[in-house]
Amino acid sequence: MIAVSPRVRRIVETALDCDDLSMSAAFYTTLLDTAPMVSGDHLVALDAGEGTVLLLFQRGLTSAPVQTPGGLVPPHDAGGPGHVAFAIHPDEVQAWEKRLADLGITVESRVRWERGGFSLYFRDPDNRLLELATPGIWPSY
């Protein structure tokens, strides 16, 4: 009998450390056009679509464990700038370009990938590289 490895279905949460949580929360709340599911001094949780959650933490407040009624959340620190890609539908690229322009967000780069996907790149208030990506950038997406 051959053992079948369990497969991950998708990423559920992405956590970002922010220098100014309220500024970053305002940026992502506006960008994603969503209200926070949880909002506090150290954490803002946003619906990032299709069962995914974007967690924004105040930088420096995730280095200690947090006791919850259900158990202990170990410390985690995301460090400096990173990268997040959000999935978008191919038919919505122009609408997203207009939305970014309307929000005063500069598109840093546009890439057409060999598999047919397309990406728009821009920065958040913490200088993280954000991407809006259509299917066709990876074999799995």
C-alpha cells in the first residue's frame, strides 16, 4: 500500500508586521474594500477573499506568546518588508489599475508571465511589495 501525503488546500492567513498599525489598517481596508473582522491595538484582521485572512500586527508586539482561551499562540515576528500576492480575475485588471490610480497608489511594474498570467506590482505603507495576480503565473495558479 502506497502512503498518500496529505495536501495543503490553501493559505488561510498571511501575517504582516506594520510600523504604524492604524495607517496600514486604513491602507488595506481601503484597498480590499472590507471592514476589519477584528481590530485592536496590536492586531487587525481583514477578509482577503475566498476564505483567506490578512493579519496586520503592530511591529514588536508579536515577539511574546499570547494565551487565548483555546490555547497558546507561539511568538512570531514577520521581520522587515516582504511580499504578498492577491489573486484577481483576469477581467478585472483594468478595474484594479483604475482603483489603484484613484487611491493614489503608484503601479511599480506590470508583468505578463509565460503561462499567460499577469501581475501588477505596488507598495504598501511599510514598503512591502504587493502584487495583484491573475491565474497563469504558476503551474498551481
